[in-house]
Amino acid sequence: MSTLLNALITSGGPGKNGTLRGITVTRGTKTVTVFDAYGLLLKGDKSNDIRLMPDDVIFIPPIGPVVAVAAGPDLAAYGAR
């Protein structure tokens, strides 16, 4: 697990109670990145995917309000900001 994205994939992601937005990595007392997986999923943006160091802490916040959008037979749900 060398990067944040690798760690998230290996761990199974945020699960049903975690959000894909605002995932933080803390190194000591400093937040070194805030990762928004929607940027990756919708635009392929991996700019906040960092190399993890020993003792880094990954925090996945609980999911907040969710908005569902129905279009024909498909249904999509998005975390509201």
C-alpha cells in the first residue's frame, strides 16, 4: 500500500457509512491531503493521491445527506455537499 488510493482500494473503500468526499491523511499534527474520490471517478483526477508514510492516519468521515437522481431504469446516488 504505497498510496492513499491503493490503501482505500485494498481496505474495501469507505463502506456504506463512509463518504467518498473529504477523506483526509494526517501526518503527525498536519493534514497533508484532502482526497475527493468523486474527482477521481468523474474526471480521473488523482492529484491528491499521495504516497503514504509510516504512521500516517487516513480518516474517512461518515456519509452525510445523500441525493438520488432517477433517470429511466438507472438510479444514481451522490453525496451532497
